[in-house]
Amino acid sequence: MALTIVGQSVPRIDAREKLTGRTVFTADQDLRGLVHARLVLSPHAHAKIRKIPIDAAKAVPGVVAVLTAADLPFGEETPNARGRCLLARGETRFPGEPVAAIVAESDAAAADGAARLAAAIEYEALPALIDPVAAADRSAPLVQPGLQGASWEAGAHGAAAAAQEEEEKAPGNVASQVKFARGDIERGLRDSAVVVRRTFRTAVVHQAYIEPHATIADFDRGARRLTVWTPTQGLFYTREQTASVLGLPESSVRIVPMPVGGGFGGKILLLEPIAGALAMIVGRPVRLVLTRAEEFQTATPAPQSILEVALGASRDGEFRALQARLLFDAGALPGAPVTICGLLMGGAYRVANLDIRGREVLTHKPPQGAYRAPGSVQAAFAIESVVDEIAEALGQDPLELRVRNVSQEGDPMPDGGKWPRIGLRESLLAVRESRLWGERPRRGGAKTRAADGTLAGTGIAVGGWLGGLEAASACIRPNPDGTIHVVVGSVDISGSSTSLAQIAAETIGVPMQQVRLVSEDSDGAPQSGMSGGSKIIYTVGSAVQKAAADARRQILALAAKRLEAAEADLDIVDGTVRVRGVPSRAVAVADVIKMTSGFGAQHAPVFGVASEAITTRSPAFGAHVAAVDVDPDSGRVRVTGYAVAQDVGRAINPALVRGQIHGGVAQGIGWALLEQMVYDESGTLTTGTFADYALPRSTDVPPVDVQLVEVPSARGPFGAKGVGEPPVVPVSGAIANAIADATGARIDSLPITPQRVVDALAARRR
Amino acid sequence: MALTIVGQSVPRIDAREKLTGRTVFTADQDLRGLVHARLVLSPHAHAKIRKIPIDAAKAVPGVVAVLTAADLPFGEETPNARGRCLLARGETRFPGEPVAAIVAESDAAAADGAARLAAAIEYEALPALIDPVAAADRSAPLVQPGLQGASWEAGAHGAAAAAQEEEEKAPGNVASQVKFARGDIERGLRDSAVVVRRTFRTAVVHQAYIEPHATIADFDRGARRLTVWTPTQGLFYTREQTASVLGLPESSVRIVPMPVGGGFGGKILLLEPIAGALAMIVGRPVRLVLTRAEEFQTATPAPQSILEVALGASRDGEFRALQARLLFDAGALPGAPVTICGLLMGGAYRVANLDIRGREVLTHKPPQGAYRAPGSVQAAFAIESVVDEIAEALGQDPLELRVRNVSQEGDPMPDGGKWPRIGLRESLLAVRESRLWGERPRRGGAKTRAADGTLAGTGIAVGGWLGGLEAASACIRPNPDGTIHVVVGSVDISGSSTSLAQIAAETIGVPMQQVRLVSEDSDGAPQSGMSGGSKIIYTVGSAVQKAAADARRQILALAAKRLEAAEADLDIVDGTVRVRGVPSRAVAVADVIKMTSGFGAQHAPVFGVASEAITTRSPAFGAHVAAVDVDPDSGRVRVTGYAVAQDVGRAINPALVRGQIHGGVAQGIGWALLEQMVYDESGTLTTGTFADYALPRSTDVPPVDVQLVEVPSARGPFGAKGVGEPPVVPVSGAIANAIADATGARIDSLPITPQRVVDALAARRR
């Protein structure tokens, strides 16, 4: 049957509200009796807290409470994730760790109190481990003596649970390690005609959402119920964690999802437990909103990584061996995406001999967090750089070399699994047809120096994402006016709600305007996974599709009675149930629903539901082409053109999918050229404002030529795959390869700053 | 299987919150930008609005808007129910009709503005029809020229839809009429050995909830969405009506259910449309809360009635003929419960020849509304009085005469249907065993004058309710900590939520503390009927039971995998799934639910749902015994003892059921002895405060001896029937009969004020 709504670029259902400024974000909310909280953050990477004199802060007019760890009857000795941290006890283990909290009648009073307290606290600085390589040494002191090292990151972002653990005992600060191997790596490298061996470094990068973290918590002491308003990406995970930290049953915590002003993996769990703790203590609703400076200091950026990669190929371009050593700096608590990095680095290409070992190491830096395609961004930068260098070494076309070697259905994954049908090769073939790639011969390479000295080049890279999994339910509730409520527990960080509404409208047979998406709070919402890992459309969308089909069946059964027709003869078109071939026999969906509502209704309400756990992933890949101009004197790189071909399975809403891809490319340009959080050797952040931390601006992002490739998923709704993470993945590699194409110089550290370009060109000249 | 939770008097789940004053009622809520509204009410029963000079009101500092009907782009020429009225257009048709609205920054400013406007409005008084008998005359001018007269009352409260309409053309102010007949009434009366013929009058009675009507409405102009916070008894009816009055799609109106501080039928729809209209116009959240005086003037009390009844019986006490003419004063808009009155009056006893005709007539008084067992209270007072007089005339025991004649399963109902299995006779037999009835011979009758002249008497009466019907859905959402959320759209006005939680706990097999009831708003809630007509446990409770059984099946299926056992061998006891007979093989429900949650869960979330439309009623009856002392000099009546036996089908929570019965008796005492809204001939309310309108106090209500009779319903959960309405029904009759027993005087008008007692005794002496 031809689709009429799925596949259409309908406007986002929240567009009007957002564009007209009507959206109420968490920080905008006012509650009766609301008090304002500020956190006092540690200025030290590692210090003993000697004394917290609270008198000066308490004396500030309007200050309601000054609280330290000693005042909290909750919290763990050693939390295993940043989101579970309340206030430091005795010692701080990362710069920006919350040490105390001020609660006051106004935000100004809270800020004043926090400043006075910050000035009063006495620390004894202790030696800090800032360099992950030093921290990974067996002789290094332990960052978290109490921690055994457990990570939810792998699960959260879809890496295989079966990642084999290395048997040898790791050094104490190694929080987790992973090993993927097949074949005989030494022989594979030995037998390769050409081997490229490089070490890559990626920076600590902040998610840089425009809305800072903000939470309001209110505790009902009588009922012992905590309500938390938060722009979290996931209701149920946040509920579980907040309840667990505060010692409450999950059903006593209500998470109210608020609009997310940018998440990208960084809005999962941060302020909810501490705000909840403060509300429980002061007995009033507490508002806690981070300043931008606090965002940089105490939130959870993407981790730094050091990736040693060796790729060997035969003379004719068959990849023979891939060896890698991955080191992720987790910061002070575990959870870095080392497993995902290994899977994606070793999975994009067929290679008979594989040996990838990864470790995450704890340091006295802020605990890392998820950021769009965690681990995969780092992996692609490294592997795509060496693949390009192999092509160069062999004198082959870099795109054709990839076409030859990329994984396809049935090829092995690093963890021993097999790839399902993926669209990696199809994306490469599609991007080969892009104008940008077609024009490459005319502009590529160091030979094309412009009159002003600018060097032009074009690069290619691929990359993708395994796709997340999490069980989900959904409800469809039609109303007597014919409108349809789609009730879900998922949070919209990417336009997913619009696509969910499209899926429901298409499945039932009603126009888009008749469908409304209802995101309930955690008390009543159908279960949903976190909006992360590119899984909402794949999992919740599938549940919505099935619930809508269930509702459709119920509508048809009622309409059959009403129309005195067989269900099999009925169809629903544009909100009307029709007897096929008899245009006069029809009834509006509204009138069918009226049969079930009001006093004395004789028919059960239409209530479509579905609940399912999808257990097979649908990985999604894309191929990117970047064109750059490089100024060899200043080292400045300008991205002048960009083309993406991405396998999306099925574009439920092409405009929104393109928007995801545009956004991914923009963020990828930030990774590639601009963004880094720099800590000095004492652990002090030297790039803690948007003046020091460079985000891409609109002029840094060229128009992006997008081709949507549709290799349908066997499982997603209408064949859809997750589309959110893949487009950020290949960008750094494509740009680095374009720079190499332009200049002949390979730069192996992100971001590729002008200084690094100048240095690389100088080194090349030597 | 033995029940462990259903049948237990567990405390109300909202008890702590309510008793500690934590419950936030609508009027307590604060929203950012909130403005306050006041209505200006008509002082005239019927008047032309000549001029509304708004300048003085507008000049009050803080006044934001002064609005009249001309400013509202909504509203109907002739609304067909009070709840649909916005502001009067051109003419007012009842005293207390809203004529204008003031919106201001503070409630004080709004009140000030309203007072100034009220003083400024110029009316031209028009002749008012206050007396329903005069209004029912064919020559009377029309109260509502534009109205055809339609009523939802019958459906809402469960009267049979099949009530036959009288064919003859009714006078213009008769909004609806009903006729029930069988046999040959003239012959039946002729053949009776004794006929008692009386005319009864009941007063206008206010529901007198402690919380006045209160609504907050907020309109999002961008999204065109209206949110309404209201203590309504029914989300979906209120949504439908509010949307319809304001010209919005139902899905654009969100009704947020707030705690109901007393409803009793009076909190269905009143302020929601006008508050919504004001919010749409001023563009800010509007709070509208009635004062107590406004409650009396502009809300919807129970209607006045005049009931002419003739009952004939054979010499040996077989009822042979029942003739009745029912006249209900609907006030200015239709909807009076004349059909229900006829069904209950003619249904409680077997009688071969029946002729009941009922009419509701429009007058220039406030439109009536529902009040606990509407129509049935009036019917029972009349029929139980004449039954008692028949017993007296025949020299028979009034209880035994009732036992002989009361309807049982299979007996005809006035509308031609047959009674299902009812517990009316069983209730009579049970109350016969009460101490109060047993002691009757020692104290009953005018012969027992005490030393101080007080006369003692004991009376009996029966009465009940047909039971309401409305389709309902429910969801069961277990959490990974083993707690269970029961998600419903019903509003708790009587403790029903506690019983719903018990039904879920019992059905699944978890302790009560693990169950939480979640009442969602109209956006996401499963469908539910209005909390009225004693139907929530019967309909929503049934859906909860089925949804819980669905969830239980899903839990057992997962546990079977976990325990490697057959589902049939499993049981859930106290939150643990056990293999029967193998105590060591068990798994907590929490651990089963954990199998479905978190990253990479392999099993679909447990999501129990049910959706159904019950189409058969389970009527419920009770028998009441009242003992009174009458002071013949002052006419003062004191209820000294009270016994109730009520068929409840199954008491889900006996303490709550007893509480319903206590409350019903207390309200019944108000009907019987104290409460009346008195209008003078111009239509001015002369009892508009709690100083003039006498509510029963705790000292007016004796201890109530309750026996719960359990004749199980074939359809309700665990056999339960609706218990809320029946206990108010027989009280007036029992007390009137006790007074007759004490004094020999029969009083046929409610309330039985001291003056009426004195007058009746004087008449008897003459």
C-alpha cells in the first residue's frame, strides 16, 4: 500500500510552540514556595576538604540552608557514575566536583552565599593524576580506591554485551578493558604489503547544548513522594537512579519530562539526585540551574582518547590486519565508550586478522559522559585516516578502496557476531555520485594551489552506529472528535515525536492534524528507553506502529457493526472508514469512537497498545565527502563543501532526517576543527567559557548535500533505522583526509587547530 | 481462592496527605502570571439587561479586563445545561446567572471591580415564573423560548434509556416527560381494599461540598491548547463539554483532575467553560473560585419536587396499584431526574397495576444539578411514606409488609425490564435483626411519652439505586522495584482509588503497599466514566481487575522462563512468584520486572490493559431503621439511633463502604430535617449562607449500626456493586416514618422542620 504520511516532510509538531517562544523550559518554571540552589564546586582536581566554614554563607540575607555531605542522609561512599554524585565527602577527586550547596529565597542570594562559601572552604591540595597514560601505569596511586569499575556506557549505547574481557590483571586505575581478536594479527601484519601505523588523539569535547542543566525537585514529606521536573533524555533511567541514590522506592519518584534544549547524550542524569536531596532536606521545591561556567566545570563531556592503530593491506588493496590499542580517559568515574570504539573501529571493514584492546583509565578529571555516537566518533577519525593513508600508499582511489573492503551483510563483527544487512556500501556508492566527489579531480591535492596560496582538497570517510535497543510500550487513545492521542514515555530530543505521530497517522489512516503526541510523566507513561543511541523511532516507533495497528483493528471491528459490513471489506482513508468499492457506505473515525464514549456506551473504548523488546539491532552507516580550503600560512581550514549519503532504512520524515544530518555535520566540524576542553597539569580547566571553547558558527558550516539511502531494516517501523548518531561519526575523518589531500600532511590530533596545521606543514617541509 | 486484600479495611491511600494538610486543591495552586476572575451575578430571576457600564470597574487598580457576553466569541443562544452557560446575553433567566466577569491581578481587585460593576448594571425586571406548578400551566410564558428540552441526567445516573415518552403535547415549559405504565391502574385502585393517596414535596437542596467550585484555566495561544485544572468528577465529560462550548477540538483541551473537596454530583461542569473563555481572551492563566454565597446563588442544587402518589393494597397486604404524578422544578434549564424518580418509585415493590407520569418544568430559578442519588431520594421519601401508611391502615408490621412486597430477581421494572438479582429483601431481613428494630416494641409509638413529654418512635424505609454504566479502560504498569502503578482516568470522590488499588493488589498477588494509583489527566488517561452514579468500582474496577489479570499473566510467563517452570505451576503470593509446592523455587515480582527494563532488556515490558463496556446494571438497595425523639412542644426532632443493612455485592474495603453509608445517612438527615434553599416569590434566595441553610452537624447524626449484605453482582469486580448513592436514599422516609410512629402525624414535606412538626401535631389534634 502506498504511504501517504510516512515519508512526508511534515513540519515538526512542536515547531510553532518553539519558534514563538511559548515553550516553557525547566528554568522558566515557577512553583509556589520555590527556593533556588547553587552548588559550590571544588577548584582542585584532587584535594582533602579540611574545613567548610558555613557561617559567612549562612549570614547572607535570604539564604535558607547551607549544606555539605555531612547534612545528607543519602549518598554512596564511591558512586559509580557522575550522576550518582551528591556532595564530596572528605576528599574531592575531580575539578568541579560539588562540595556544598546553598539554598536561598532567590538565585542572587544563593549565588552570593555560594561565592562566600567557596572563598571560605579550606582544602589541602593532593597530587592529581591528569594524564591518562601516567594514570594507567601500574605504579600510579588509585584515583578511586573504593571502585571496582563498572560501566553502563556499553549497554546504553549498544555495544555488544559479549565483549570479551582481557584476562590479565589490569593496573588499578583501569576501570574496564576490552579485547576483540580473530585470526593471527602478527602474521596478518607481516603478510601485508603495506602497513600504516599511527597514534591518534581526540580531545575532551563538551555537548554544548544551549539549555544548561536545570532541575526542579519537590518532596512531599507526608506522602514521601519526590517530583522532579527535568529536561532528561530518559524518564525511567533517571527515575531508577534518583530513587536509588535517595533511598526511595521507584514508584515514589515522579520524573516530569521537560522540553530538552539540546541533549546530545549530555542530559541523562546529573542534577536530579542532588536537587532531590536538597528538596527532601529543606521541604520546599528547589530549583537548580547551572551557569555556563558550571556546565563546563561539573557536567560530563565526551572523553579524551589515545588510539594507536596499525592497518595492513595487500598490494592490491585487501585489508589484511588491524591492530589497535585504545585508551580512554574516563575522568574520575568509569563509563567511557571503549567497547563501542573497538566494535566500530574493527567493524566497518572486513579484515581477517584483528587485535583490538581497549582500556578506560580513571584520572582526576571530571567524569566523562555520553556525547552523540560516543566512541564511534573517535574510532572513525582513526580508522578512516589510516584507510586513506593506505589508499595513498597503494596509489588507489580512497573511495574505491573502501568500496572493496567495507563490511556487508554476513561479514564478521569484532565481537564474533555477524553484520545484518547494512547500507554502508550503498552509501559509498551513493556519495560517489555526489557533485562534490565528482568535482574532486579538478580541485584535489597539493598541486592545486590557488592564487592566494590556498590549498584545496577533498576527503572521504565512512562511519556509523550499531543502533540502540531498549524495550518499549505505547498506547493509542482515540478521542470522540476523531483525534488520536499517541501516549509514550519517550523524550523528544530530535523531532522523534513528530515521526511517531506520522507512524500512528499512517498506520491508522487518519490525517496528521488528527494525531497528537502525549509524553506522559514516569508515573503513568508507557515504558520507553532513553532518547539516546538512536533508538526511539526504532523501538518506541515500532511499539507505536503496533499499538496503532491494534487501534485500527478495534476501529474496524466497531465500524463493521456500524456499517453492517465485513471487517475485511473496510479501509480507513483520511479519517473515514469506508467499505471498499462502495463510496456511500462510510463512517468517520470520530463517529466510530463516539460509539464507545459517554453515558451508557455499549462498546469498549478503543485502546490500542503494544509492548515489545526488539533484540536485533539495525546498524546504520553513512559516507561523507568534505571539501576544504587550507591556508598554509595561518593554518586555517575552511570546509567549503560537504556531501553525505546515509542509510536511514526508511526516512519517516525526510526533512527531519536531513536536519539530523545537517546537525551531525555541524557538530562533527566542531570535533574536527574547533572544540577542546583543555586542562592544565594541575587539572584546572583553561577553556571554561564559550569565548575559550570554540563552537562552530553558521559560517563554519557549508551547505550539506544529503542523499538518503534506504536499505530497509528488517525490524524498524516501515524499515526505519536510527538516524541521529551516524552523521557526526565520519566528519573528522573526512576533513582530516581532505586536509591531507590538500596539503599532503596528515594530522592525527583533534581538533585540527591552525597551529597543528602549521606545525604539520612545517614538519612535512623538513 | 481466599481473598487477602479485597475485603480488608486498609486505610485510604490518600489519608496521610489529606490529614496532614498536604493536599493541594485547585484554589491553592499558583501559576506564573496567574490572574484572578470574579463573576457578576444577576440579582434578578428574570430581567432584561439594559446596560453594562464597565468604566468604574475598569478603573479599579489591578483590573485587567471587564468582560460581557459581547466580548466572548463563544457561547450558545440557549445552552441546554447550566455548565454550558458562559455570560448572559441580553436577558437573565435565573437569579445568580453570570452577567459579566472581571479579571484582575489580585482576587481583591477582581472582587472590588465586580462589586462596582454589579452596582452599575442596569436591569429591567421582567415577570418571573418561580412556582413550578404555575410554570407547567399551558398559559404560562416560556422560560426558554429557544429550548427543545434535552437532558443527559437520565443517562448519567443510569435510568433506563427506554423510558417511554408520553405522546400528548406537553405545555411549553415542560422540558421532558416520562410515563411508565402496566396493568390497569383504575381497576387496580378500585380493587384495592385500602388506598393511601398523598402529595409530597421536597425542597431545593444544595450539595454543600466544603470546597467551593474552583478552576484554573490556561490557554496557549501558539499551540491553541487549553489546560484546565479542576476538581471535576469527570475528566472526559468535562473535556467534551468545554471543548464544544469553546469551539476547540477535544484533543486541544487538557483537563487536569484536582483533588475533589466534596462533589456529590455537584462538581461536574460549571466554571470550566467560562474560565477557559476568559483565559483565551486575556492570554494568561485565570483562576476562578466561587465564594460560598456564589455557590448558593449560581451552582446547581438538587431540584424541588412535588410528587402525588396513590398506593393501593389488598386486605392481606398485597400491593395492587401504584399511581404517581411527578413534577420536578428543573430551574431555568432542563435535566431534572424525573425518569430515575419514576423508575425507583415504581420499582422497589411488585405491583401489578402501575401508572407513573413525570414531568420536569422550567422556571426562573437556577438550573438544577445532580446530587447523590438524584430522583431516588425524592422517590423513596414518597413511596416509603405511603407504604408505611398502608401498613398502619392494615394493622401490619411495616417491615413484614415490605418483605412481602419488595421486588426480587425477575420482577418487572417500570420500564418493562426485569430486575436482576438484587439484595433488597436480604437487606430487610438483615435490618430486622438489628438491635434498633428489635427494641422497637419497647419504645415505638405515641403511647411512649417520656417524663419530659418527648415522644419516641422508630421507622423503617428501603431504597436504592440502579447503578451507573460507562465504558472504561485501565492500565497496569509494574516498575522494576516491584511496585505496581494502576493508571486510570477516574476521579476519586469517595475513596474509590483505594479500592481500585486493592483490586489490583489482590488480582496480581502483591501487597497493598506495592500498589500506587495514578490518575492521569485527560491527555493520557485511559478512558473512564464520570465519578457519579455509583459506577467507578463497578466499571473502572472491573477494567482494573482485568488489566491486573493481564499483567499477572505476563508476569507469570516471564517468571516461568526465569524459574524454568510451567506457568500453570506458578502462583504469586505477597509479591513473590512461587512454584507451587517447591518453596525454594521463587522469584520476586521486582526481579521479573527487571527482566524487561534497562538497556538491552530481552523481554517486552509488562503492560496490563483492559477496555470494556459493561452493559448490565447491578442495582443496589438498602433498608434503614431510624429512631427519633420528638419534642411535641417545640417540634424538634432528634435522631437517636440508626441502623442500615445495605447490599453492597462485595465490600472491597468494608471501612470505606461503612464510611459511605455513614456519610449517606448524615446527608439524608440533612434532607429529612434541615436543608432547604428558599426562594421568595421574586426568585430571591433567602437562605444563601451556612447561617441560613442548615447543614447537619455531628451532634445531629447518631452512631450508625451498619450491616453489609453481600449478594454478589454477576458483573462487578469480586461481585461488588456501587455503594455510594444507596445510603442517602431511604433516610427521609425512615425518619418520617419514625416521626409518624412517635406522634401519629405524617409530614409530607421535606425538610421536616420543627414548625412543620408543630403544625402537623396541631392539625392532628384538631
